[in-house]
Amino acid sequence: MKEVTYSSTRGDSARLTASMAILKGLAADGGLFVPDSIPALDKSLKELAEMDYQGLAYEVMKLFLTDYTEDELKKCIAAAYDSKFDTEEIAPLSESCGSYYLELYHGATIAFKDMALSLLPHLMTTAAKKNGLDKEIVILTATSGDTGKAALAGFADVPGTRIVVFYPKSGVSPIQEKQMVTQRGANTMVVGIHGNFDDAQTGVKKIFGDAGFAAELDKKGFVFSSANSINIGRLVPQICYYVYAYTRLLKEGRIADGEEINVCVPTGNFGNILAAFYAKNMGLPVKKLICASNTNKVLFDFFESGTYDRNREFHVTTSPSMDILISSNLERLIYYIAGCDADRCAELMRELSSDGKYTIKDSEKAGLSDFYGGYADEKETSEQIARIYSESGYVIDTHTAVASYVCDQYKAKTGDKTPVVIASTASPYKFTRSVMNSIDPEYDKKTDFELIDDLAKLSNTAIPQAIEDIRTAPVLHKTECDIDEMKQVIEGFLK
């Protein structure tokens, strides 16, 4: 099997093994690590269809994480995809209103981030041993709501690690916030920043790029890494569930071997749909990658015009994990459509940093032909939740509703009858008020936890353990800070 190495999207010539790229998180020049090539699947789709999730995940990830031994990788996978998930399938498919919903929220924190963040701590600690790292790994993460809790749950009390999560104090749902601020673990810290997610993400990236601060902490026995989707150790596990979804449809006879599917993903930071792009380039028969945005439609406008422009009003919506104007993982796609020209990618990222926007060439825009962009506003999102429930009894969250609406929009506009898999990225229990108000505005009179009980009756589903756990859990994290205080907060925690 060919060894896959990793280098920066911005031109740093260093080529790293997968384990070192995972440990570093972000390249020294601020770029993101990309593989020197995207490997092809080396098992047939029929063979993969006979495997369970864990077996298939190994077959996909072994192609990218080539310096991990078979035993190391299988142990990481076994530790990640276990009883923390409340369904044996790990990522089951539900059919509703003519689409297949890939339920990615059956893990410990009831959001799709569990699919990768259950695995990342094991990949990282294995990587530390492989590379003789004797320093304590400090995970710095910005979150728009879901990554934070999933990362906290994954790294809590993991020896040799600490984790600091920054979230927008007024930019997440009450359930998301309660999940984070009640997190146990002596090595965890949660900080509400006075700003939005982009502010938190920019602040974290700035700290990663502070060579002096890194050297200072190095002397004290600490090294930074990331649990955000900028870490290649987050992206690779996400590829697996698209392959899994296809092979389940194949196994159940819903599609023929080699038949194309479309994939529709609610998108903020672009990592989740980028994983589908990687799966397509590995040989998975994907026809169209449907990128669904909410009112913060910076990605939709990019696909329409070829100009990425974050100079616009920031909207706080009912789908807060998509309230993002700087989609970090788009940089990896830009690198590919620029012909893997790191200098060109770096040039565009400098323009984004200095001017808040960039425009790609027509030849580069041609590389976006696999993608379709659409968006749903708040009214359309709410109406889609109500419609899906009314027609099928199936309850979806606000993020999934954005994707569901855009998927219907795409079908109506194109007449494309290709089977479609919608990435259902969060449990409706995580956004109960928005979901229940969409079904009936009268629900707004009730408390959050009364709404949770009503949702269980309405959807005929069990209340997830993640929700039960926070009903009476004490708040353990009360720190707040301004954006320019993030560095000092980290220093205080590490003391």
C-alpha cells in the first residue's frame, strides 16, 4: 500500500506522516494539511457492503493513515465506535419524503461531530507514542456549538492532554451551552467569548500562529494541537460514513452496484461536505455534492459567483452550527481546484485575510462543477421541519432542515431523480425549542425540558442519554472573555 504523506495548502515544503499531521493540527505557515494524493478504494463496494461500520472504517482510513499499523488503527476504531453510540449501525439511514437521511447523531453528544471526535483522541495519543512526544498536548478548539462538546467528551481525562474550548456566548442553543458548561474532567476548560464563531476561530488560529507563545509553552512542557475540522484527523473519519451510507443502500437493494447517488450536506465550516468530496474522489459513485447554507450564505454566493466575500452582515439563526462566514475547510478545496498550487492558494488566503474576500479564476471555477449551492432562510427552515413531520411523522433538527429544503429545491430546479443521501447532522433534541415551535408555535410557552418530554412523545423516540445527563448537572465552567483575552485565559488554565 502506497504511503500517503501530508503537506500544507500554503506551500510549506515539509512532508509529514499522517500521525505527525494529526499531532500538529495546523501547518507552520497557517495552511491546512492535505494528502499528497487521494487514494482509491481498494475493496469493491460489494465487499464493503458486507462489513459493519467498524470494519468499513478501517478499510477507508488505512488508505490515508498509512503510518498507523493495522493493530493501532483497529484499536483506535474499536475504542471510538462502541457503546457510546445508541445504535448498533453507528450511522443508520432513515427514508422520509423521498430522501435518505443519514443519522450522524447517535453518539455521546448527539451531533455528527461524534463520528470523528470519538476517534481523534485515540489517533492523537497513539500518534504521540509513535513519535516519542513527551509533552502534554493542549487542544485548542473554537466551536459554533457541536464540535466543542464532542471534543470535550472525547478528551476529558485522557492522560497527557488538556482541552480549551471557546464558544460564542450568545451564539449557541441553550442545550448546546448546557452540554458544554456542565462538562466534567480536570483537564477541560470551556470559555464563552464576547463575539461570534468567526471571532473565536480567528482567535484560535492567531494563537496557533504565535511562534513566541508556542516556544514559551514548549519550555513548560506543552504543545498545541487542534480538534477542529482543520485537523486532518477530523476529516478522514468523516469520509467513512459516506462510503457506509452508499454500501447500506447497495446491501438493501435500494441502488445497484455503481449507481450514482447525490449527497446533500448542511454546511458551515465546509469540512463535512469536503469529506464527501474526498469520498467521491476515492471512487464512490457520487454525482452531485449539494451544499446547503442558512441565511449566512457566503458559500452559496461563492458557488454562484466565484467570489468568496465575508464582508457582510452576520446572522444569528436557529441553525447556529452553520452561523459561519469564514469556512476554514474551503481552503482545502481551493487548493485542489487551483491544481494543487500551494502558492496560488496562499495568495487567495492572504487576500481573504487582508480584504475579507477573494475571487477565483474561471479555470478554477470549472473545478466546482461537482457542487450545487443552495440556501434556506429562517422561514423556509421552519416550514420544512413542519412539512416533513406532517407528511411522515419524522422529526428533523434545524440544520438537517436547511439541507432538506435545499435538496427539494435542487430536485425541483433540475428534475434530477438520482437517489439522495442527506447528512442529518444533529438530533432534534439539541434544538428542541426551534424544532417544536416549527411544528406548533404554542410550544413556545413551555420550558426547554418540558419541550424535550413533548418531543419524545411526538416523535416516539427515546430521550438521548446526553439530554438526560444535563437535566440536573451543575454548571462547572463560568469563564467568559473578550476576543483579545483568549491568550491570557489559556495561560491561566495551563498554570
